[in-house]
Amino acid sequence: MRYTPQHAASSDATGEIEIREGLDGLTPGRIAVLYRRAPLRRPVSDPAALWTMFEHASLVLTAWKSSRLVGIARVLSDSVLYSYLVDLAVEPDVQGVGIGRLLIQSVLDRCRGTDLLVRGHLGRMFKHEGLQPVTDAWVVPARK
């Protein structure tokens, strides 16, 4: 899927964006660079753990400008009731031009028929995409 952002300050700044599904073109190093720059707090110092997170994901979508990785969305889903957007990261120099919105819309298209769960700040940032707050959720933080 190719997309030219509509809200770009100039087409030279963003160019055409391609959305890809799957792990092709990804490496732990590429993911770590994007997560550090976005910034998204994940175990980027442990390449094996980072790669395992992606291998076990139900859906991975990436946004590319030419051969440059500029965005990523990672989803866990049971494909029946719930999908959980666990990661959304966009390179800082192209934030605000619609790449995050495009990734979320692509997730919604592929996870049609399931409720999409989104944590914290992403829900507030993208509430215009139809995300609604819920009050009946709880979390047990990871135990180490």
C-alpha cells in the first residue's frame, strides 16, 4: 500500500510512504534505532528479546520512505475478540504528517471485527480515530 501524506508541510519532507506487513526488511538493529529515536521504551539493548517480541506478534506493520524505516506498529491479537496495539513508533523528523494515523488505520483494517485496545498516551493522541477511553481495565505489571 502506498500513501502520500495529505498534511505534510512539503512533499519533499515526507515523500511517498509504503506500508508493509510482516518482518521483511526488519532487523533488531533497525527496530532499536527507531525505538530509541521515537522514543519508545523497550528492551533495545537486548537484540534477542527485541526480535522475540516481533516474532511473537500477531501483526507487524512498517512504514517506509524509500528504503528507510520511518514507522512501525506491533499488534497482539486473538483474531476473534481483541487486538492490542502494543507499539506505535514514528521517526521524529516525520511525526505529525499522518504516518501514525496511517499505521493505526492499517491496523484497524486488518483487525476488523475485534476491539482494538490501546494504552495511555496513544489513546489520547489518536482519539480522533474513534478510540474511546474505558474505565474497566486493570494491569498487573511485569514481574521480574
